[in-house]
Amino acid sequence: MTETLLRHRSYWRWSMGVQLARLPSAMAPLAFTVLTTATTGSYRLGGVMMAVFVVAELAGSVPAGRLLDRIGPSRGLVLFLLCAAAGLGGLAFAASAGASPAVLLVLVVLPGLIAGGLSGGFRALLAGTVSGPLLPRAVSVDAMLIDAVIIGGPLLVALLAGFGAVLPIAAMAVVFAVSALLVPRREAPVPVSGERPPLPIRAAVPWLACQFTIGHLLSTIEVAPFALAQRLGAAEGAAALIITVLSGASIVGGALYAWRGVHLTVSPRAQAITLLGGFIAGGCTVALDLGWPGLLTGVVLIGFCTGPLVTVASVQMQGLLPEGRRSEGFSLTFVVQASGFGLGALTVGVLPLWLAPVFGVASAVLACAILGRGPARVVGTLPATS
């Protein structure tokens, strides 16, 4: 089965397209900061631009997903990606022409609105690209590649910034355009008449709770590496070690699940509860301040369980969503996970450092309770295949 996925040309075309579509969002924080520092002398404007971009992503995610379902994910994604490329190209031109901060803030809205719906649209296309036992493996591999994109985005910006402050923004536009060329042309059936089927929100709540927990607890670690290192008396450079361990554990966990996950005989619900248990143990270990062994053990537990939990929740969501509303449904999962990430970042900013992971643990406990309470036919017992 693994060899089949490795030779699955349609999947790898899809994967290249979606990773390129994600790359500009990973580049954006540093790219905006580099741009505004060079053009206005203020890095703070870059932070405001990123905040506007994120708010636009969240606001546009579900409406963009709904539009993709109506016009077809494949055709819609090509249009969206080209519009996003044009928007970022306009931003690069305006910045090089000395546009005011207000103009730069306005120009970042369109790419943000569009970017919010891209993940949902690409995930909907995956349903028509890979099916059966290959689906969990495909999602696991994708979760591993996300870590590479998150790490590679800032590195690419740092490389390009040496040749010009506007170049990273221009590169983001080019990346979106190239992604449009890689969008799979296979369309999932889209209802053209009659009443659209409703989103199964109630049945999806357990899996949305898992996505929220992933964002919540991950952000607690990703936003606070400097503080966690300083708590142990280490230099700021140790923060890179924490993030490296988290990303490495996530990749290893995703790889193992891609290899052996399809052979598990326990239900998706039991798998999710077990993985959430790893989140709970990891979050508690980080909160207890047990020195470097405790911190790294907690980070490894959280990272190791992330990829498999993303896979389980994503596959089960696919089985619940009507074919004509998958882009919208997966866009909703993006909003839920991003909301969890935002809450985790907020708790790091306003709570004592030891207490922030406790709130992430509370999210995991609540998700376990929701999974344990729901009937099997609602929560899910069999892997989705289409």
C-alpha cells in the first residue's frame, strides 16, 4: 500500500499544489515584517499587516469554501490562486512605489480572504484523488509535509530578503500562480439544483473538538519557546531546540501512522481518545516544570500525537460531509483549528507560563468527554473512503 501511494501521481500533484498554496501563509509573517521595516522603518506595521491577513483568512474561510462548492473546487481553486497571486503582486508593486501604510493594509485583505478557503478546497479535491486504505496514509503524509512548509517558509524569506525587501512578497505571488498550475482537474460532483444538504455540525462536533485541541495545545508550545527556555535558565537559542523537537516528533508520529495506522483494529473514536491522552500527558508534563527532561518529554508527546490525530479527525470529517459541501466543511475545520491556535497564543500572553498548557489540557479533556459521550454511529467507527 505504501508503494502504491508513492507511485500515485495524482496524489503527488495534489500534494505539490497544496504545499505551494500553504507556503505564502508560512512566509507572510516574516515577509511583511521585512517589507515594512525596509519601506517604513517600522516592524510594527508588519505585525499589523499579519493580523489583518489572519483576520481576513478567518472571515473569508467558510464563505470561500461555500463558493468553491458551488462553482467546483478545481475550477474555483485556479481562480482563487490566480486572484491571490494578482493581489500579492499588487502589494509588491505598491510597496516598491512607496504606498502609504493604509494602502498596504487594504491590499493585504484580498489575499487573506482567498487564502482562508484554499485548504478546504484542496482537501475536498483529495477525496476524489485518493480513497480507501490509502486515504489515512495520504492525510498523514500531508500532515508531515505541513511541518516542512512551516519551517521552509521563513527560511525562504530570509534567503530572498538579502536581494530586496519586496522580493519575498513577489515570490509569494509566484508561488500562488505555480500552485494554480498544479490544481487537479478531477472534479467532485457538485449539486447544481435543488436544496443543498446541510452540514452535519452535530455529528462533526467531536472531530471539530479534536481540531480545536490540536491548535490550542500546539500554539501553547509554538508561541512560548523563548519563555519555556528562559524558565529553565537557558539562552534564547534553546527555543529553536524546542521547536525542532516538536516538529521532529510530529513528523515521526505522522510517518508511523502512515505506515501502520491502517492496520489498527480499534475504532477511530478510541484512537482519538488515546491520542488526546497523549496531549493531556504532554501538556501536564510541560506545565509541571520538571526541567529539560520533563519539557522535552512533554513536547515529544504533543508532537508525536499531532499527526495521527489530524489524520483521524480529517478522515472522519470527510466521511460525514456531503460531497457538495466538503470545501465549506473543511474550511470550517480550518477556522476551528485556527481559533484554538489563537486562544493558545492568548493564554500564553495573559496567563502565568505554567497555567497556559493547563488550558490546552482542558481542551483535550473536553474533547475526550465529547468523543466518549457520543454514540458510535455519530462519532464514527469505520474509516471513510470517499
